[in-house]
Amino acid sequence: MVRNRWLRTFFQALYYGLGYYLPAADALWGLPGWIRRLLCRPLFRHMGRKVCIERGAGFGGGRQLSIGDHSGLGTRLQCGGEITIGNDVMMGADIVILTSGHRSSDLAIPMRIQGDLPPKPVVIEDDVWIGTRVIILPGVTIHRGAIIAAGAVVSRDVPAYAVVGGVPARVLKYRTASPPS
């Protein structure tokens, strides 16, 4: 991660002005993917080897984003805040990862002026597959080997090797013969 504010701003401007709009990562002999990796490496807290950043992936400044080896940020991903993504994570399109919300508990004060809740980091462990249009809420950990079905809203931690789906997401089955301990 680059600590110089001006250099960060330069790479961020290049990413959101050029890299964000380039074709799919594997088009043109992989050149768009290579350019996006080059522009994002200085922005992220950590970027592993052979990371795939697809077209339209938005991550704010990326300063609190860590992504492991052979993982990807899906097409039109929207995320920000402290997010840790492990190795070999696959993401579909249009995923939203939230790390904070908005206060709404005081009925005497309009919600728009109550402010934000404290941020809660999201952790996605190794070998996870996240389907298209999944929403992951603040503070969630998705454990190793889990599959998140398309369209799910993940509001609580997902056990290892679980297949979850629905709104809110619930365990549909496990990828193993019996739930892991």
C-alpha cells in the first residue's frame, strides 16, 4: 500500500478513470486484468498473487481491503471499509459488501442526522464462492469452503463448508457428509 497521499490519489484517479471501464479481465490477452492489478496494488492493504479485478469493481479508496492469492473481485462489486478476502475466492457480478450502517434507533430525530453505526469488518476465508447479487452485511465472517447462493442476503456468520441461500441467508446443506466441527 502506498502511503504518500498524492501517489494514492494518482493511482485512484487512474483506476476509476481508466481501469474501472476496461473490458473483462480476460479480454485482449488478459491486458485489462493486468492493468487493473497494476493500478490497485498500491491502493490495497494487501494484494496476493494472480488476483482478478473485474470491470466496474468499486472499493472506495481500497486502503482497508486485503485480498489473497488467486481471488477475484467480481464485475460491478461495491464495497468499502475493512474487508479481508482469503485465497481462491470466487465472486459473481453485482455483489455488495457493507461494513457499516446508519443509526435509526431514536424516533425523535430524523434518521438522516443520526449518523453512522461503528464499522464492523467483513472476513471471507479461503475457497469461498459468492454468487451473483449477494449482499453481505457488516460484521459477517464467511468461513472456509462456503458457497453463497445467488441473491442471498448474508446477515450472520456462515459456517465452514455450508451452502447458504435466501433472505436472510440460511444453511441449505453442507458440502461434506456431516457438518464440520
